[in-house]
Amino acid sequence: MTAANINVRTDGELKARAQGVLNRLGMDMSTAINIYLVQIVEKGGIPMDLTVKKQRPPQLGGWEGKIWMSDDFDAPMEEFRDYVQ
């Protein structure tokens, strides 16, 4: 196997955070990148799910029948006062 170099530009903070994780795994950056490249070859593509979550539009009427107004507006407060005492 002939060694080849890859130069990658990335955010410095991202690199440091990734290096911290890799250090805890006992692995250097080159090993991690080589694992990634092997997985690309094995899977025949990017070895992770690359999707954007679709935002669901809010559904109106979800609270229908769950919120009500008392006939006597003060009645709930009286019940609360009885509960507190």
C-alpha cells in the first residue's frame, strides 16, 4: 500500500472537539479518517444518514374540546382557595 496525503480545511474548534473525542477513544485523527474512508468504500457512499428533517406545519384544532371557559368565571378561583386552605 502506498501512503497518500489528504489536506483538509476545517474549523479549528471543530477539529479540537473531534480530537478530544478521538483521544478518549484512544485513536488519532489519521486512523479515524482512514476508518471513514474504508466505510465509504464498503458502503458505496457516505456511511451515515444525510437528511434534513421536514418541518411539519402546525395543525390547527389540536386543542379543540380540551380548553373550556367556566360559566361562572370566579368558580375555579373558589375551588382553588378551598384547595389551598
